[in-house]
Amino acid sequence: MEPEVSIEGSAMIQVAVVPLEEGSKKGGNLRLFPPADRPTLEFHLNTMMQEIAASLLMEFEKWVLQAESSGTILKTPLDSQASLSSEEVIKAKKRRLGRAQKTIGDYCLLAGSPVDANAHYSTALELSRLTGDYFWYAGALEGSVCALLIDRMGQKDSALEEEVRYRYNSVIVNYKKSQDNAQRVSPLTFELEATLKLARFLCRRELAKEVVELLTTAADGAKSLIDASDRLILYIEIARLYGSLGYHRKAAFFSRQVAQLYLQQENRLAAISAMQVLAMTTKAYHVQSRSSISDHSLHSNGIVSNHADSGKANHQSAVSLFESQWSTLQMVVLREILLSAVRAGDPLTAWSAAARLLRSYYPLITPAGQNGLANALSNSADRLPPGTRCADPALPFVRLHSFPLHPTQIDIIKRSSAREDWWAGAAPSGPFIYTPFSKGESNNTKKHELIWIVGEPVEVLVELANPCGFDLRVDSIYLSVHSGNFDAFPVSVSLLPNSSKVITLSGIPTSVGPVSIPGCIVHCFGVITEHLFKEVDNLLLGASQGLVLSDPFRCCGSPKLKNVSVPNISVVPPLPLLVSHVVGGDGAIILYEGEIRDVWIRLANAGTVPIEQAHISLSGKNQDSVISYSSETLKSCLPLRPGAEVTFPVTLRAWQVGLVDADAGAGKTVSGNNMRHSKDGSSPSLLIHYAGPMQTSEETPTNGSTLPPGRRLVVPLQICVLQGLSFVKAQLLSMEFPAHVGESLPKLDDVNNKSIDEHVNSETKMDRLVKIDPFRGSWGLRFLELELSNPTDVVFEINVSVKLENSSSENNHFSDQGATEYVYPKTRIDRDCSARVLVPLEHFKLPVLDDSFFMKDTQLDGNGGRNASFSEKNTKAELNACIKNLISRIKVRWQSGRNSSGELNIKEAIQAALQTSVMDILLPDPLTFGFRLVRDGSESTTADPDKESASAASKGSVIAHEMTAMEVLVRNNTKDMLKMSLNITCRDVAGENCVDGTKATVLWTGVLSDIAMEIPPLQQIRHSFCLHFLVPGEYTLLAAAVIDDANDILRARAKTTSASEPIFCRGPPYHVRVLGTA
């Protein structure tokens, strides 16, 4: 309350430096101060001012005393202006002295003399009380309070506070009493001012209740004020006091009352004042502009949240969102700001208010209202210069969708100089080969890392939403990067009403360092704004918790998206960049089953750094379909300079389409034919790990932890395997040629005879397939018949080759076929046709029939039977080796057109065919029967079996009408003693029995039927007899036996179903040529 005196504004300074017009009085009126510092000058000036004030007060008091003697009446506008009666004149003269004393006291306060002022105020109080002048009494009492406070300046205790409260309450009461008098001017303004002064004096948190009561009384009294300016001043002071108490909402309410009074004036200056006052209320209503929010308030109000903890909102954020629910009041405040800004001619503020109103409260605004706000935005933008930026975004809503992989499927892999094979076990560092990122992690407090390369374009997917009822045109949108090492590319987009769209934003990193992407820069409605991802994430979080009005993306039909956090992005120096192409086209490589083809891969270095390290490996399914790839070709071209290319072959062999793939491809048509093809994702891929120099030109020598990263290029071999030739059926066929009876029998060693001349011709090779079976005594030939179907639209030629010698390498496709294989004529299979291919098989059997073939691997006898004997293991191994050897000798190749060729996988077909006939093919008969001639009662002991076989026809001839001695040899091929009953039969060319009956043409001596024999294991016995042929011609000898007490092995070999069923063994037929006599 003490008046402030400043040196700069002092009149005495002006007197000291400006000469007076009257030169004669210059010396008398000048006051010069000695040189000193500022505080000393202020002290001298204050002293001089007090002296001036004292002299003025003395002169004023003299004038008052002189006026008292003249009886002058002191009137004020508050007094009645009517003519006074004689008594009222006398009373008015008495009031004059009290009012004069009060005025003198006011001047004493102005002069800085509270003691003198208090003395004059005491006199005025006494005179006013005696004359009933309540208004001046209240004024004098108010002045005494001021004098008391000035006198005790710097002292504040409860007694002083109570004294001031008491006196000001008396002031307020007396101001109210003065209103009862018939005066033309109401003293209400003085009462309200006194109330505000008391409230200002008591304004602190401890006395908030009492202060609020005073301010409420003052607000109620404002309704009785006629002058709008008085109400304006009153509301300003009330709002200021509420703000000092911390009651921001009440302060905002009365500030809005001030703004409404300003808006009633309808002029630009008043509109500017209203706009400024309303701007101070936005914080209390939570509709403040982003430009007025500091970083600290962003964090404290929960606007900035941690993406890692996006599933939980802290308490402060939840409270802030909840308090923003008084939407109607907020909309009114923003509408008032918009109106005042338009009247004030501030287009930027108007644009900001319309943007906040449209963005935050679009669900509560009708479509017509939304269009009106859009027009307001456009109109405000027209009055702004191009390129104007605003801190408050409007539409659209922008949220982060994902960080997709680069189209070339490049992975960044960290490498270390401590390991040469840094690519071993390397995993992709990027997202989503997901997503950007992995799902289901229990600890997601640590952000993911993403590596970008200088000079290489990157992409980020964002989703835009327009929840309003008008078409939205976004002139440009691009990524917002504050780090300065990223060039973003703007794009334009249009959004239909109530629609959303996912767009791709791209850019190029320009320098090494971290990159931060808080949001997007949007140019829409003529103004550039920044849309932060975090604000939208908090908005969506509030919508999910029911704390905000609506989810703009859900109302546009967008599916719920998992919150995607912005990873820690770092930019590394330029790296080499490999680009792959398949020579002939990057489309699918169509192969038929078993087809072998060379595919050429071309690699080009599209980067700016040479490639110094490279390694090729395989990945994915069906890796065995890649026969070879020339990694040496790539390594020989290192270092691969920027722009250089290298081409290397990859040899592929199509795999067999499985049953699952066949079901998946059923019903699909290729050129009108139903065909099977392999599933997607079943093709292998080439993994090429490569890296540049160990040290860049801009860096110091690197150590093991700071090496530039390497890369991994995935080259998918998009193989589409179509079904080629399909197997319909496979079966075994056999042909027997009866042997002629001669003087010798085939020897058992012929089956294992491998002494073949190295320079055999093709006829000799074929003869090996048609030879005598020493276990049956007949000539035989076996075929594997493969029935093949061609469901394709091309023609196939089948080429069958059989290896006549054992080959150590089953899968050797490059051996000398002319020396080891016999090639049969080609078989042509037209489209949609079938054909049968005969594959000749060599005739071979196991030497002994025992129980090892029928023994199960899981059969246990409890007496050490877990381990088979050594001989049994050898027998089973020999059996498996025989089957494998048989399959490995046969190759079925096909060719279609000029360049398409392959090999059929017939292993399964042969195994299926052998399943039902394996015992007939590989296992010998229990008994072997053979006939031979006995010349002069002695056995032939010819040592040359080839000569015997060559002259069999001549030596086996029999002369009619002569008694011919013969013998039958029966061999036991088992390891058990066999008891049997042997029978011998002779038939003619008509198949009739020519030994028995009345029309017998052959006479005989000896026993031919029911011959009881016992044959030791692996031994043979002879039975002799004689035949006398009466008629020349061709005859056939047959031997058969019934085995008594057959064991389980024989019954399994004979495939009997009953234990009492007899075991019957029949030998092959033997031809006898009977010549007539001359």
C-alpha cells in the first residue's frame, strides 16, 4: 500500500536536468545530489519527496481551515442534490469537517506518513459517527486500516490479522448502511471493492473457506452492478483470487464471464482481450493448445507414456482422461475461442481452436457441424501464409501400423572378427519375417532394435482414419524425424467419410546415428501439423477403458490392432546390397517329378560397397532336391565391386509329390488335365551371407565389437513340381522253358558264377537274364511289369536300363553306362495314355531255406532269444542285400522334349511288387528234382559244364524200342531231415499219362510211385528206373513228392492254412526227345 517512487519517473530529476524558463530563478529551484550509488540516490530522493508532500499537506490544511470559517458545505455525488433545509444545512456543515479530515488523512498516506494519516482518520471517524455519515465513516475506517498496515509493514501476526479482519467487516457493514439513504448513486461498488480487499488480504490456502465466502458474496453483488465495466473488473479480480487459491476451475469460470463481457462489446480489441482471457482457461478445462504444454506437463499428465507399458495406464493419466469428460463445457470453451479469434482477426488461433474442437469432439458434433468446422479450418488457412505450422493437429488420426521388411527380404546380421563363420546360427534381426516383432514375450520392457542403412530406402506402415462425415484430402504426409539424419518422402492421400486406410511412408537415412520417429508431419486444411503416435495410443487406451468418447479407428471399421511400439532405430554406414535374378525369369520353375535341370542364378551388387565375404547354404524343405550349387564361382569373383555381376548354376532334381500334396492339388487343372503339384512353401531356398570390408573409409580401425554388420539374402527356388508319369500297377511276370533230359545236371555253383568275360557283347548280356534255374532245373525269365500313366499334356519316352554287374554306388548317375548297363528300346507314352514297361530281372535265389527269413525281429523266446545267432544275422543281411541289389540295378529314365529329362523313382514300386512274391523269387523250393540219362550204368563226369550245356540236345536223345536207364535226383534244400513219398510221371505231347492205363505207350521197370525216401539236410539221393518208349516223339517227365510231418518252415513256404494240410512239391517238366530206329 505504500506508494512506490522510482528515480526514472521522478519529476525532480526533470527539474535538475531541464533549465527553467526564468533564468533568474535557476539557482533557487535546483536540487543537486552528490555522486553516489543507486540506493543512496533513492534515499535522497525519498527524503526530498517527503518534504514536498509535507509542505503540500500544510498548505492544504491551511486552505481547509480557512474554508471552515466561511461555512462552505462539502458535497459529493453520493449526497442528495436537492435543496437542504436549515437543519440539514447545519448537519451538512458538521459532516464537512469530518470529510475534510478523511481527505487530509488520504493525502498523508500518499505522502508516506501513516502516523499523521491515522490521527486525521481518527478525527474523521468520530465526526462521521456523530453525524451518521456512514459512507464517509466506512471510508475513514478503511483508510485507518491502510495506515495500520503501512505503519507495521513487514510485521504480520494473528493479532494484526484479526484487527484488519474486524475493521474491514465494519467497513463492509457501514457501506451496506449507507445504501439505505436516499442517494442517487449506490455505494455498492465501494462495498464490493472492500470485500475484494479483505479477500486479497486473507488469500491463502489456510483461510480458503473464508476467502471463498467473501468471493461468493462479491460475485452475488456483481448481479446488481449496472455498468458492464464494473462487472468486468470485479470478475477479473475474483478470477485472479481463485487462481491464487489454486481453484483453477472457479477461476476459469469467472474468466469466461470476463470473456463474455468482452465479446459483448463487438470490437476487435475487445475480441483480442476475450481470446487472451479464454486462452488462460484452457488448461483448467484440459483443452489447451499443445504449444502451451511443456515437456514436464506432458509427462506429468500422462500424455507421454511408455510404449512398453502400453497395457497399463498410470493413475495420473487415468485421472487426466477422466477429468476430460465434461465434453459439453469443453466444446463451449473451444467454440468461444474460435468465435473470439475470428472477431480478433487471428486465423492461426481460430484454426487451432477448430482443429481441437473437431479432433476431440467429433462424436458429439452433427455432420453439418463437422462440415462447418471444416469450412472454418479452410477459411482460416486462406488467411495464413503458405507453410504455416500449428502445434494442434486436426484430422486425420494417425497411428503406427508396423515396420515391414524390405521387398528384397534382406536381414542384417551382426558379425565379429573373432569368428570367421559369423553367419553360423545367425537369425534375422528384423521384424516380422513382424511382424515386425516376436509375439508372446513375457518381458517387453526392453524395446526392439532395428537397423537401417545409409542410402537405402526404408518403409513404415501407418494407418489413417477419418471418422467425420466429409471427404478428407491430405495434401501431404511424411514421417517426422527430429534427429536430422533422415529424408522423408511425402505422399498425398484421400479418405472417404468414416473410413480408414493403411499407407506406406518411406524415406532414406542420410547419416549414421540413432533415429527417432515420434509421429508424422501432416499438411491438411492448409496448415502443417505434427501427429504424434503416443497421443493416439493414449486415446485408444482411454477408449478401451471407457475414459474417452470414441475410438476413431473402430468407428471407421478398422480391426483392432495390437499396439506397436517404435523400436530403437540405429543407422549404420553403407553396406553392400545383393540383388538376385533367375536367368530366364523369376517365375516358378516348373518341373515334373524326378526331372533334373540346371537353373542359373545371377547376383548383382546394387550397393556402393564391395562384397569381400560370401557364403552359400541351403534352407527350407526338400533341400535334397538341390543336387549341387557352384559356390566356388561366387567366391572366385570376390571382391564383387559395386555394379558387378556373377552367375552360377544350381542343379535341381524334382522331388516326389506326396499324398498330402496330391490331395491338395486334386481337381486343379493344367491345360485341361487334372494334375497334382506340390504345396506352396515346400521349395528350398539359397541363403547367401555376405559382408563388406572389415573397415570403412570413414572410420578408424575397427575392433571385434564394432565391425559393420553383414547381410543375408534369401533366394527362394520357387519350384513347382507337377506329377509326371504315375504308377498304375507293378507286378512280376515269369516264363519257364522246360529243360531237356541229358547225361548231366546243372550245377549249384552256376547261380553264383560271376566269371563273365569283360568284352561281352549285348547278346551275352541278354543271355545272362535267360538262364537255367539250378534249383528248379528249368530255364526261366522274370520280368517286372510297370504300368505307367501319362496324365500330362506332353509326350514321354521311357528308357529302361539294367546293370548286369553289381554297382557300389546306387545313386551314381554318371558311371559308364556302356560297360555296366544294358539299354532296352525306348517306350513312348502319349498324353492321356498308359503303357506297360517290362523290366527284365536276373534270376537268383538264396542257397538255403531256413527259419531266419520268417523270424520276426520282435520275437523273443525267453531263453536268451533276444540275440539271433550269427548265421541267422548273416542270412537276413544276405536277403536284404539281395533285394537292395536287385532294385539298384534297374534305372527307368524319361525324356520329354529337348531339355526336359529325369529319372523315375521305382524303388517303392519294386518293393510293393516283391512284397507278395518275394518268397517265390528269392527263396529256393524245399526240394529240387532233376532227371538224367545213365549210359552203361555209369554216371557222366564231364568236367566242362559249358560243353555239356552246348551238346545237351544231342546227348539227351533217346532211341525208341530200347530200354533207357534213368535216374531222378532229389535234393533237400532245408536244414532238416525230410521224409517224403516220391512219384514219377511221364506224359506225351497231349499231356496224357503214357505210363499207366491200357493205352500206355511207355514201358518201365523199377518203382515210379509211392517211393518212400528220407533225405538228410542239404543232401541229395538218387532213384533209378528204366523206360522203354514204344512210339517216337516228345515226352515230358515230371517228379512230385508229398512231404510227411512238415515243420513250420515248410508250411510257411507253402503258405498253408491248416496244420493237417499235406505239403506237395512238384518239380519242373523235363523234355525227352525219342527218336525212331532207322
